[in-house]
Amino acid sequence: MHSTVSPSTLSVVFNALCFQCIWWLGVLYQNQFIIISILIVLLHFAVSKNKKSDLLVLLAVSSLGIVVDISLVHFGVFEFSTPPLWLALLWCFFALTLNSSLAFAHKLRLPLQVILGGVSGSLSYLAGANLGAVTLPLGTVYSVAILIVIWCVLFPVSMTIAARLK
């Protein structure tokens, strides 16, 4: 029996791998390899079959995420040694995962989206802090508690935005 991988499966895997590349490049090297992250975002659009909706989702969700992160810096939850341009690019590509590698989450009921967002969003920032990409001046416990609350809302809202702009 011969099995093949469908093009849609390949694009989902490619999308997830691209997001991971941007996450690791940003967290480990901050702005040092930002050009690679920019090229990965541009590569997404070069191969995308939904350029217009992808761009709209990118603009809406990344704007929301960047405003949230700027607010967290303003209120002393985050501290960065240099302006985190890499984090803005990570938000851009996160937006591009919502209708691709994270599309499965559109089928989840709201309580599961809330849990998925709260856990994965806060753990991503905690991992970034543990790897030195961000400092959490309020300490781990308070910072993670704040992030859980934010991501319990932010992920379902981002999914709704992505679904409506698809």
C-alpha cells in the first residue's frame, strides 16, 4: 500500500515549522537574525493561496498582540534589553498560523480554546523568559498568572478574528 502526504498537510507542517523557526530565532538571538524571520514571513506570502485574507489576519492579530505586549512592558510585566522587533515578527507569523497549522482550534468549543490559549500562550512566554529573551520583573508566579488570564482571552479572540477574515 502506497501512502502520500496531501499538499494541504505539507502546507500545515511547513507553516508550523516556519513558526517554530521564527520563535527559536527570536528567543535565542533576539534581533540578531531578524532578516531571516522577515524572509520566512515573505516566503509564506510567496506560497500562500490566500494572500489577501492572510494579510488582513496578519495586520489585525499582530496589531492586537503587539499592543498587548507593549501594555505588558508599560505595566512592568515584561522587560527587554533591546526593543524586541523579533517579537513583532513572531506576532506576524503567529497570525499566519491561525488559519493554517492552528486551524484545528477553530473546531474547538470556546472553553477548550480558552484553556489552550491560557496554557500555551503563557508557557511560550515563560520559555522565552527562561531562555533570556524577556525578563519578568514581577516574578514568575505573578507574570504567568497575568499571562494565563490574558491568553485565555487573546487566543479565542485571535481565532475569531482569523475566522472572520478568512
